[in-house]
Amino acid sequence: MNWLVTYLMHGERRTLLMKSRSTPTLKALAFAIQDLEFPGTPRPSRSSAAMAAWLEEVGITVLNIAPQKKPLLPMRPQSFHLNRA
């Protein structure tokens, strides 16, 4: 399932779309945000409590996590030909 994560980074509202089978954990959220906001930095092996402290330290506040339905495929225009006899 896709999840839309809304968060603040130093007061600026940002969003992140991530995949997870169930509601993402705080640690998964922190890693996803780290990959997006600080690309190329190594992932530390930290506990969830330490990741929460890290998010606060770098000025990130998670506001909302909402499930997103998969978007429907766009429909292609179709033409119908009626055979009239």
C-alpha cells in the first residue's frame, strides 16, 4: 500500500510517498525521510527512540500518515464502430 507522509522540516511543509504493507513504523519513516532529505548519508543502526530524537534534532516533525489508494490507470480514448446492415 502507498502511504502519504506529511511532515515539517524547519517549518516548511513537505510530503513523501512511501510503500509499506502496513502503517509505516517511526524507524521506517525516519529512514525514508533521511534518504529523501539527506541523500547519500549512511543509515545508522538506531532504535526507534533514537530515530525520534534524530528527527527532532534535524528539525523534522511528522504531521500525518495517510493511506493512498493506487491511482486508476488513465483511460485511453476509444472509438466504437457500429456495423449497420
